[in-house]
Amino acid sequence: MLFGLTPLGGATAGPAAGPNPGTTAPGTTGVNRTERSRAPRKKWIAPEGTSLRSVIESKERQVGLRCDDVSCLYGPEDGDEENADVKIRTERTCLRKNPGSAEPSCMHTYHPECLLVASRVADIGLDREMDSDGPDEWLEVGCPFCRVHGGQEKREWRNHRELASRV
């Protein structure tokens, strides 16, 4: 057989040749298993509404176990034991709109240490700015959660740094 040609009247191995005994399922009429069409898989989409995780984190915020920081230093971990001794850290701080003002720039509140760590991630030069001596005692950063600009006085940032060094 040269180049797939068969002599006249010779056997062929095409579709008319019949099923290959090793590739058909019992009860089928010669249809190859790999040729059967399957319905394409649907892409997985998260269900609408709140997830169990978000409900639990919200409850933890209400009782004081967690602040608004995504990676809260004091929030319970998923792998923690049920009866583990949990530190409840009630002190919270927020970014303010203006120096000397008590009005928060956004609704998010943080443990002082969590705010410092999250702000350091967003602004690498934050420590240098804290230590700089200058006429400006106000240090402005973006909220780690919503990125609204706000700030605190340098003495507050230094206090946060001191607290974070103990964690």
C-alpha cells in the first residue's frame, strides 16, 4: 500500500470498515467514546450575597476581635482552636480629615498597629517621614481599605510604631 491507496477490491480501514472492538461501549453502534459530545463545563461564579466569611468577620468586628484592616494582626485565624485564648484589643484609631480635627476621613477604624503596618506597605518612606524634623507635624496617608486620604499627627504615628514593636 503506497500513500494510503489500496488496490481495487481490497480492505479499507475507513468509517465503512466497522467499529474497532476496543473503542466502543457496550450497547452502542460503533460510535467511538471520544467522539461523543459532552456539554461544555460552565464557568464557576460565586453566589450573590454575603459569604459566610464576610458574615463572620462582620460579627468579629462588632465584638471587637477584628478591625477593618484586611490583614488584622489581632483577628482570629481560620486554623485557631475554638477555645483558644483570644486577645481582645479594644483601642481603635482612624484617619482624620484635618490636623486638630476629630472628624474622621472615612468610616474605617483600625488597631493602631494594624494601621501602621498597612500604611507602611502602601508608603515605604513612612518611617523616614515620621522621624523627620520639620515644621509639618501632620502625616497624611491613604486609608488602607478605601484609599481616602486622611492623616494623623507624627506623635501618634510614633506611638503606633512603639505599640507595633511589642506585637
